[in-house]
Amino acid sequence: MSHPQTLGSAPGNSRPNGMIGMIGGGQMALALAEGFCRAGLVEPAGITVYDPAPAARERLSARVPGIRLADSGSAAAAASRIVFLAVKPQQAAAACQEIASSLAADAVVVSIVAGLSTARLAGLLGMNRIVRVMPNTPSLVGRGVSVVCRTPAVPADDTRAIGELLKAVGHVHEADETLMDAVTGLSGSGPGFLALVVEALSDGGVKAGLPRPLALALAIETLSGTAALLEQTGEHPAQVKDRVSSPGGTTIAGLSVLEQRGVRGALIDAVVAAAARARELGAG
């Protein structure tokens, strides 16, 4: 990486300096706000959110009591020094144009908008202190993955503080911006792919004779347990697969069907297709 400091890892100030703003109050903004407060990194009153949808505002107020709600994006930006841009890609240009003139001189914008490059954000905002993040939905339960890139203009203290904020909702990795669309295809879209796998495994259990609740519980617990095994042992997935594939046994019989049906290739193609779509969204 051309920027040597790593998010959240260096000594120094690791707390946000000033108010946090959020433009957009959907599920990911909610996950972040809850995580920041749960970790004790910021008080609810230290977060100001703007979302035009009454349901989103009500959900935020109920889940994060004391959080501040702004009447406009410009008001939320003006009240904050670290501003999270948490809108849909189709809404990003308008949101940036609304807040650009209200940003403080030392503000940092943290974008979680899929596909939107730091260069394009800089053009829309008229400033270049920008951190781009691709989080995923397990952040809602503190088990997310966030991949980050940033412009050189982001101060070191802010780099560390934003890293600590993101760690409150899961793992944090740093990558070159050229990899962010691929990140979106894998970890951003991956929870949807894995949810489909869990659903299919559950259906298979029902077809084999299991009651639906038991089949679903076994599918979820098997997925989470296998993920924990891989994470804690550091083993390659092929090692785990081979260890449970006894000669002439049940697992190798099932794996043979998966290979015949092209499941491995289909998952690879799904990630590539999602990454391509992220590039399309970023191109506007």
C-alpha cells in the first residue's frame, strides 16, 4: 500500500474527534451507529443522522435512544466532522451535492456506497479527505467485514479513529482501491450467496426427512461452525473438506454431486458478476 499507516492499529488518538454524521439511516447506518455506541466509542448524542424516511428515523430512535436526527443532509453534515455517506448508489450524487457546501474545513467523508470511487466522490464533494469502505450485512450483529481504502489527505488520527469505529462491527481489512469492486462481489454480496446455500442445505435436510426447524438450525450452525473452524485453525478449506471425505463415504458422495452440478463454478461466476455490477454502478 502507498499509505503506510493501517486503520486502527497505530498508537495515538483512536477516538473520533468531533461529532459523527450519517447521511442515510438504513440498515447499515443502524448497524454502525449501534456498534459505535455499544463499544463505547461515542455516545448516541454524538451521532447525527439524516434520512427522509419516517420508518428509518423511528427505527434509529428506538434502537439507539438519544441519537440526533437532522432535518436535512446539509444539517447533519454541518453538525459533524466525520460524515458517513450511507445511501444507495443511485442517490449518491444528489446526496453529495446537498452536503458539499456544509462540510467543515477539516471534515472527513466515509463512503459506504458500492462502486463509487474516491476520485468521483472528490469531484462531487469538492474535497479529498475521503475514506471508502465496503462493509457487509453481518455488521448488524457485530460480525461484519469492512474493507477500506483512503486518500492520502486523510489525517493519521482520523485514519486510526475510523478504523476503531469500524472494528466495533467486525473485522477490518485494507486494500488498494483497484480491488474494491472485487471486494464488493465477494464480501459485500457474499452474505446473500451464503444465505442461499443455507436455504438449500435446509431444503435438502427436509427432503431427506428432517423437520423444517431442525433442518434450518443444522444448516445455520454447520455453516457458522465451519467458518469458525477455518478462522481459528487457519487451515485451507481444501484441508477441512478432505478430512471429512472418507473413501466411499457420505461426504465424497455429496461433493461429487456438487461438482457435477457446477456449484463451485457457479459461486465463482456469482462473485465475478457482482463485482462487474459494482463497476457499472460506480460508472453511473
